[in-house]
Amino acid sequence: MAQRKNGRGHRHHRTAAGTSGSTSATTSRALHSVAPSVDTLTPAPQDGSVWGRRRVLLLNSTYEPLTALPLRRAVIMLMCGKADVVHDDPVGPVIHSATRSIAVPTVIRLRTFVRVPYRARIPMTRAALMHRDRFRCAYCSAKADTVDHVIPRSRGGAHSWENCVAACSACNHRKADRLLSELGWSLHTTPLPPKGQHWRLLSSVKELDPAWVRYLGEGAA
């Protein structure tokens, strides 16, 4: 696919983006500045709801994960020569335009590098915490379904990466507002903030497409 030369488009792609949310905003501005219109794209009739359901992983030209795009935006980037398909869904629906058909992508990669400002601390969300702790209870290693403050908030504990862990409901209920020393418990690992730009994406995405995992580091496994 030949790359279209468009100075305005290149300026948009080189706009810095600080978080997964602002990366999406930058991508959105770039998409609105180029043709074709989204109205020229239609999914197969039996898959009309595919636009709302699907998300596509957007990689930088260096394969660094940037954000999860709505499918409609991802397809337009492909048609405009802004990105290339890295993985598509072999059993997914097909998107049609007036002149071509595109298999639904799961991972796409920018042709032009986007510089992302470095920020040392990743925002803590429930989704990111669960990914960090691999969805396992920090106390008994069972499947985690809650977040626990190691030092309870009622006793001065902070809501931070260093004081929050994934926990199962049983351990969380049993621990209540007590300290680990009062229970004779210990943590398997020391809770620390994760590092890496991909954690900004993990902090906003609960369910990951299996094709994304290889690009998201150990925290996504």
C-alpha cells in the first residue's frame, strides 16, 4: 500500500501524546483531517454492530503499544496509508468500501513515528492493578476479584501502587481493617508501580485480545 504524502497528516502524527487517553485524542484529530469519510465504510450486513464492539491495538512504528482504537478509526487509518496491518482476525467480518474490502484488524502499526512524552508514574486503576498482580490474590494466590489496601485506609494507608494489591473476596473479608502483622500474614511479592508505556494501555483495558499480548509485555500475560 503506497503511503500518501500529506503534510497536514504528518503534523498530526508527530503531535505528542502523554497518556493512552490523550493518544486516542491525537489519533482522532489525525483521522478527522484525512479522507475517506467514515460513511464510505460499511461492515458486512450480518455484522452491523461490529463498529461498536471492536477495539484495535495501535502500535507505534517501533512496535510500542500506544492505545486501543475503535475499529472504525483503525480501518480509516489503513485506507489512508497511515498504518499497516500487523494482525487481522481470520474468522472476523469483512469491512467494505466502494473500491476494496478489508479483513477486520486486531493490531495495526503506524508508518510514522509518534513521540510520546515520558512520564515516570503510571496512573493506578483497578484494571492495571489486576494485570500487575496477574489476577491472583496477593495473600493466598487464588483468583482475585477485589482490591485490598495492605495498610487499611482507616489506619492511614494510601491508595497507591505500593499499598494496593489484588485479593480474593475471602482474604479481603478476613483481613478487614487489620495489619498483616496482626494476622501473621505476609505478601508473596513487594507491591511496586509498574514501568513501561504499555501500562498506560493496560490501565484502561479490562479484556485483552489474545493477539495483543505479545506487544504488551509481561504484565499482560
